[in-house]
Amino acid sequence: MIYPISSDTIANPLLVELLRALSSCFKEAGKDFFVIGAASRDILRRYLEAEPSPRRTRDLDIAIAVDSWDDFFKISEILKQNGFRKDRHMKQRFYYGTYPDADYELDVVPFGGVTVPGEKIYWPPEESPMMSVKGFASVLKDCVDVIVDNEFSFKIPSAPAFFVLKFDAWLDRHLLNDKDAKDMSFILANYYLHEITSPAHLEVLDVLPEPFEPFVAGAYMIAKDIIPLLEKDVLLSYVSDIETELAKEQRSQLITQSMGPEYGYDIVRDAWTMIASEFKKATQE
């Protein structure tokens, strides 16, 4: 899937400069990089023809597939030779720009050959810190190639892949804030209108009960598009997580954090019930 955009769409000249520099560095390294986190969310909002996010950040998170830690260190050296500065303490952190007025934080998280059981990475040589890369290998196979000004490109997760990454993030940190739930709700609220013309989803009007709710339709469609990305054991794990939250009813943080002005408790509950139901059916086929 290819998504050509103008640099004006990104609306941040320093971020455009940073992405251009990264594209050049990773072309030299012969590797792809995947923009995740807030920048990925903002581009997906444009892709889904939604309003820009009100949240603004001065950091960029990327994921890279490597065969070994040596690969990561080689990429790190290429970055340092091309205007990036390495943080002295945080092993994934780089800086780009002119400190202190226009500095951009860059977090580079490797996965692939450095991932250990439990979908975690342990940074050498002390094997600290530990970071979760849960879902990266599965969902980052489903990406959008973003081409900026027909000049340079990078990858972002597709909307289904982004949803999975956000759900994993929600499981890890929902006690700290509601950002991941809000990002998932944004996808559910916009996915139906964007995908309704897809041949894969022509049945949605026939399978959903009345009254028809676009938010619930978005949940059905995103679930259908997530299923091919994941193994059955992962789907079953997610079903258990979602059903645990649904059983809490009004005490569920997944539901209450996902609610918005246009979709209250009942609609959000029905949407997550739909996702769990479709995931469960897929494991029984």
C-alpha cells in the first residue's frame, strides 16, 4: 500500500528534515525503518481523512528489524555520522537538530534477531533496560509506504497493525494514561467510512444488528483485517483480555477510556464485544 503525501501535510519542517535524514541513513544501511507512535498516528489520521490530532510532540519513535545487535550498532554509527547525537544514558535515544531550541528526540527500537522469548529485548552489555517489542514482528509486515514529495519514503503500520500495537501498549500502561485507548477509538470511529468500499467488507451492512452504528461497524471491519496478521494463540490471548474488561462493565478502563462525545458506554461496549467475538470465531475455524 502506497500513500504519497506532501511535506506540507506533516506541518512540521523539522520533522520533515528528520525523516529525510533518516531515509538517507537507512538507505545507506540497506534497511527499512518503521515510524511508530505519535507521528504514525498523525499520518494515519490523514490517511483515514480524519481531523489532525490536537496532541503535539517533539519526539519520533521508530522500529527497525535487525539480525543482531551488531546490526543495530552499525546503524547507530551511520546515524552519528549524519547529524544525530547519541544520548549518554538512554540506549535507544538519539537527538537531531540544534540544541536546545530545535532538538528532536529519536527513539530507535530494534526487533527481529535481537528479540528473546516473551517478545522482549534486553540491551547489551548489561541486558538492561528491558523493552517489550510485542507484536512488532507480526504486525509490521502490514505497512503503508509513505512517499513524501516524491523524494523520500518511510513505512508506517497500517491501521490494523497500528491498532494492535496500541492495544498492546494499552495493556502495558493503561493505568498511566488514556492515550492508547483514545487512539484506538479514533480508528474505530473512522474505519467504516474509509473502508466501506473495500470488497473485503461489503457484508458489513448485512451482519451488524440494527440500529446501525458506524463505530461498531469500524470494530467489525478492523477485527476482520487484524485476524490475518496474528497467530491463533495471540488472538485467544486478546479475547481473554477484552472479555476480562467487558465483565467489569462500567468499571472497565478499556471501555471508559475509549468513550467520546459521539460514542458512549453502550456503543463502545458493543464495539469491543464485536472485536472479541470475531477474534474468537477466527480461532475456531
